[in-house]
Amino acid sequence: MASAVLFDFDGTLADTAADLSRALNRVRADRGLGEVPLEQLRGHASAGARGLLGAGMGVLPEHDEFKPLREAFLKHYAEHICVDTRLFPGVEELLSAIEVRGLRWGIVTNKSTSLTRLVVRELGLEARAACVVCGDTTPHLKPHPASLLHAAGELKVATADCIYLGDDLRDIQAARAAGMRPVAVAWGYGEDLASWNADAILQRPEDLISRL
């Protein structure tokens, strides 16, 4: 049994890959470069600007061009942030099942507060999420456990009573370090989930309902 269910955002609750990829391709277009197909970028969406710029531009954080490219990417993304973004199939049913059982759920993401709040509001989740903890809420990003510990504090629940769902190895590492039960989701952007040492791997959101 759990007192609260916490979710990563990109690749776990919401399929944001199309809008993130569009922002990357706008950066490329600004520089006279051709479009990179969505499916080539999709697996990097959980890593945000860093992942997309690495995959689509070959530019890593240590590169001199990374900062201006990141700023351009985030500007394009903010301007068209929720065009094709949707909850993954089955997620709405899972959230409803959590709420019917009197449990609370929240979001813990490395995405910035300004961007997260925009998408959460557009998806109609703002009034439903018991907490929304973002990449700039604490000084540390996942896989550091700080943001998950902050969420448990906001909800006033023990970390051992929280389940954390994510589609990236960093999610599982952060949950484990925070003393939460880490659950990997197969419908997101991650690969090789079996090597992550999660407590469970869910194939569909509905698979969690029977475990609540």
C-alpha cells in the first residue's frame, strides 16, 4: 500500500516528445539545417534541452555553443509548448483510480517551474496534483533525491510510503536514494529498463491500479 504516488513528467505522465522535437528543429532551421525526424529524437526527450541538443545538434553542455543554443531551444519550446503534448493512453484512468482511492499524487520533474506549470495547466492537471516539484525547486536535479524528499515533505508523508514512477534511469536512482519505491514505466522514452533495478516495470498505466 502507498500513501502517495509521484510521477516524473516528460515520458511518464505526458508525451511531450513532439513539442520538444519541434523546438529542436526550429533551432536547426534558424541555422539553415534540415529537420530531424521525431522518431530519431524521441528517445532523448526525457533529458530535455540537454538531450535534444546532444542528439539533434551534437552539442553537449561543455560546448561553447551550448548555452546560446539552449536559450534558443527553450524560447521556441515556450512559444509552442503544448501543441501536440498529451497524457499517455491510460494515464487519465490511473490518475482517476488514485483519486477514487483517496490517495494523493504529484509530479517531480527536472523541467523548470515556468515550463512545467504551463504544460500542467494546459493538460488540466493544475488543480488535481497535490504537489508539483520542478528542476529549480531544489538546488539539485535527479538523480539526486532532493526533489523527491521535498515532495514527500510537501505531502507530509514518509518516503517509504511513496511510489515514484519514471521512464529514465535517473528517476529510479533518485527514488531509491530517497527511500521511495521506484517503478519504471515501459510506455515512456527509456530503454533497457530491466537493468535499472526498479521494484517493478509497468507495461501500461493501468497495471498500477491493481497494486494500489
